[in-house]
Amino acid sequence: MALSTGNQAGSILETLSNLIETMRPKQWTKNVLFVFPAIVFSEQLFELDLLGRVLVCCMLLVLSSGCVYIINDLADMEADRAHPVKSRRPIASGKLSPSAAKAAVVLLIPLLLLAAYYFDERLALLVIVYFAVQIAYSHSIKHIVILDILVVAAGFVLRLLAGGIVIDVSLSPWLYASAGMLALFLVIGKRRQELASLGDDAAATRRAFAQYNLPLLDDMLRIVTAATTITYIIYTVESPTMIREGQNLGLITVPFVIYGLFRYLYLIHVEERGGAPDEVLLNDRPLQATIGLAALAYIVILYVF
């Protein structure tokens, strides 16, 4: 009896471990990057009650995106098995049964919506929109060239909107534009690297790849690199929180943004990385240093001066 109980406990722990892996813990960093700007740029980072609300919001979005990854992996199970890296994912590899994954989604989504509703009704509505868009993406939009990229990028902008909603802050439209361009930059870079690494086998893992080629994605990258830079510069110029004693100190942060974009392009084109932005962020020291210095500059400008 004790041995049987121990085996059951071990099986449950293994299932939970595979579920967490399927929910992509490494991807959770993007929730921090896109949810926190609202409280940082509104000069309320050290308001503990508001900071607590942003942390709860971030946690709910992490779990929501985790559910979406499970749904995506269920929908892409067969295609992932043909991918050299994605084939190692728990569902594609068989470590996590589809029935267990479906049960987790059926249980988690109502709980998340209920928690979001009691926390902030507006956030609950945003989470519903997020789920609806992502489910549509998993079942059809991901196969539509160009639209697939735009929808993934929209998910990042929704995170920025959520960060402002929970603390009742109205953000500059230029910040939304800059965040949207940055999201497109990351998504296109990922698509470009996947296409380059998979070559002729790309269409077997994602049908939309049959309609892309490297020159098209490179042109897209050039456009969004310029657009990200321009929209961010406009944001710093028009943002009143960046002005100190008549000087627009926000412009000090522009070189960090430009270096970060160029560094990422270098990783894509020279080191042939960028297929997984989360791994690049966690492993590339120059990029980490750039983000750290930019964060320090924001803190000094917004909270010290």
C-alpha cells in the first residue's frame, strides 16, 4: 500500500512538473517587461499597494499565458513532433498526456477568470479577450501569413494595457506604439530565425512558413527596427514625466534602446540566435547589461531627480 501511494505521489509530481514546463516558465519574463512599464513610468513604483496590484496582475497573466501555451501545444502536437526542438516538449514527446493537459486547462481557465473578476472586473474582461484571441490564433490565425505575427504582437500590448488598468493609469499612445513595434520586432526575429534554422522543413512545423521567406522577414525587421526607435523617441519627447527642470532627460535612454535593438539583430544575423527571445534575454550578457543600465537610468530620472 505504501509503495502504491508513493508511486501515485510520484506520478502526480511528474505530471505537475510537465505541466509547468509546458507553461513555459522562461517566457514569464515578458510579462514583467510589458506589465511593469505603467507603474514605472507613472512614478508610482514605490507605492506598495499599487505595486501589489501589479504583481497580482502579472501573476494572473503568467498563468493565463501558461494556459494558452498548453492549448497551443495540444493543437500543434503533431507538427511539433516534426520539429527538432519542439519535439522535446512534454505533450509532443508523450511525457504529458493530452487528457491531463486538457483537464488542467478546463480547471485553470475558470479559476483564473473568477480570480481576475474579483480582483478587477476590467482585468477579467481583458483576460477573456486575451483567451479568445489566442484560441482563435491556435486554431486558424497562426496559418494566415502576416496576420499571425500581428496577433502574437497584440498579446504583448494587451499586457501593457493590463498593467495600466489595474492601477488606473492612462498611458501615452506613443508608449503603446513603441511597445507594439518592439513586440513585432521580437516576433519577426523569432520567425526569421526559425525559418532560417529549419530550411525546407519549416512548412512541416508551421503551415504559414510556406508563405514566408528570409528577404520578406528581413525587410519587416528593418521596418520595425526603425519604427521602434522613432516611436520610442517621440514617447520620451512628449512624456511629461521625463522632463526635469526643463530638460528632457528621457532622451538619455534612447542609446540603450538603439543598442538593444542592434544587439538583437547581431544575435540573429551573426550568431544565428533569436529563435527564442526568452533564452536570449536570460543568456546574453551584453543585452542583460543594456536592460539593467536602462532600468537604472529610468529609476534615476523618474525617482531621484
